[in-house]
Amino acid sequence: MLSAEEEKLIEKFCRINGIEADRELVFRALCHSSFTNELAQNGERTLESNERMEFLGDAVLELSLAKTLYNEYYLTEGEMSKIRAMVGSEKVLSSVAKTMRIGDFIFLGKGERQTGGAERDSILADAFEAVLAAIFLTGGLGVSVEFVQSKLSDYIERAVEGELILDYKTSLQELTQARFGSRPLYETLLDEGPPQEKWFKVGVFLDGSLMGEGEGRTKKAAEQLAAKHALEILKKSGAKK
């Protein structure tokens, strides 16, 4: 049984994302284990975390992607497997979860939230799969496939066209090595904030020239964004991936 506040939050989440699913299932899909463990430790109430639903959602996602690729594209088994893995990756799912504002609605323990859990890729990707499980348990496979297509069609198309890059640093290094015979270097331009609220700005340089900049809560994320921006600039200048 949901509290009035929980019901209100879940209703808003479903409304902004166009989700038609059992509200209690959606609530469970958004309950991280840190939240349910904290409730149990405090003797408040016993809830199941979203881990089992994430397991189911992962299977539903794979089947939904496979069905879409089989029906809409003429691809070999190997090509379909590769694209399914790319589109179903943590990086892509967490990006989609951010557009769905899952981080604003997910229920986390206080410690997990304070250390940035609402923005952690693994938590967001798992929550996306758990939400998909809620949709599947409510409406079946057909509705699940439609939901996956509505959220991931752009990524599927880019992957089929060879335009979906998940590791921008590796792609940039391969491109600069081939085109210029040198490797990019990353330099931290900004490192500020307390440990729990760190913010980084990184620049990527080639032969001493700034190619791109990126910002994020981790140095790794900032480097990936810097590499992404550098790739975009090189692409506009005529470089081929």
C-alpha cells in the first residue's frame, strides 16, 4: 500500500513518461536496495527492492530489441547481437533514464543519495529495466516492445547506421592516431567541491591545442564528454570515423 506522497510521486512519474502500468509495480521498480534496507533497519516496513524486477526487465529488453531488429531491419545474426548489446548497454540505458528523470523519482537510502546515487549510471540503468518489467507485468510483451521503441528507437537507428559511439575516448584516440599520428592528452581544468559534490572540468589537447572540453561529477565522465566534443569538431572539419 502506497502512502499519499508515494502515490503522488509515482503518478507524476508515470504521467510525464506516458507509462500505463500498475502503480505499485512502478513504485517497486523505483525502490533501490539501499532504500528498502534502510527501512528494514529502522523497523519501519518491509519492502522488496527492484533487483528481481531488474532481472526480469533485462530479459524483456533483450527480447524487445531482438523483435524490433528482426522485424524492422535486414541484419545478420551477428549484426543484431552487436546492436542489441550496444543499445542495451548501461551507458545508453542510463542516458534514457536521465531523460525520463528517473533520478528525481527513485527511492534511495540517505547515504546512497548523498553520494550521488541518483546520477549513477548503474543505478539508473537498472531502474529503467525494472520499470520496463512493471510495464511488462501490467500490459504484456506488445506494450513493452512499444515502450522500448519509443525510448530507444533513435539509439537503434544510430547503431544500425554505425553512428552510435559509447566510448568516445577510444574513438577519438583511434581517429587522431590515424589522421595525425598522435594521441590526445587530457588535462583537468577544474576540480572543486567537497568529496560528495565534486565537479570536474577536463580539456582534451592534441599537440598542445585544445580540441574539446567536458564537465561532470567524475573525471571519467568529464573526459568522455571532452572526447565527444572533440569528435564532433573533427567530424565537422571533414574527419571520417
